[in-house]
Amino acid sequence: HVQLVESGGGSVQAGGSLKLSCVASGNFHNAYCMAWFRQSPGKEREAVAVLDTHGSATYADFVKDRFTISKELATASLSLQMNSLENTDTAMYSCAAAEALSIGVHGTWDARNINWGQGTQVTVS
């Protein structure tokens, strides 16, 4: 089992920036894909960005050119730099690690053996 703990959420004005972090522990290894997801009340969970095991990033269209996903191998940590935040970015953001994970341009996703963090709230007003 993989444990994931997120931090860095909060409230920000539209146009502002936030950086989310996620630390992995437990039965985690670098063969896992890592990703950020978000979910707003009444909506399905959607994928925001994923890093595959080769370090290649894929983004949903609604965050492309605004968000950047990155990973520190030495510390098993994952980050999400969010710039030019919009009201529609308000959501609970969760970190995930999976043996395989793919996302579509509209935030749809498919995964194998996915582990979830508890989430961190981001509110843009």
C-alpha cells in the first residue's frame, strides 16, 4: 500500500498562483506513474496532469500552459505549480500513484492499481 500526503492548498484570488506538494511513502517505487486529480462538489473526479515513469507529462486541456507537474525522485515527492488560477479551478485536489495511468484531454482517465491521497482544498475567488 502507498501512502500519499498532500499540502499547499488554500485560498487565492483569480489570476494568482499556488503550489501543491505530495509526499509518497510506504510501498512506493519509481515505477509508479504519479498524477494530480481534482473534484468539485457535484462533479466527477477529473485528471489534471500525469507524469509517466519516464518523466513525460500530460495535461488536461483546461490546465495546459497554466499548470506544471514535476517530481523529485530523491524525496519521492510530486508538485503541481498552478498559475493564472481561475474560479473554475476551485476543487479538492488529490495526488495519486498508479502502476499505469492515462488521461484524456478533457480530464477523463483510466488507471491500474491506483492509490489516493486525502486531498487538499484549493479555492479561487
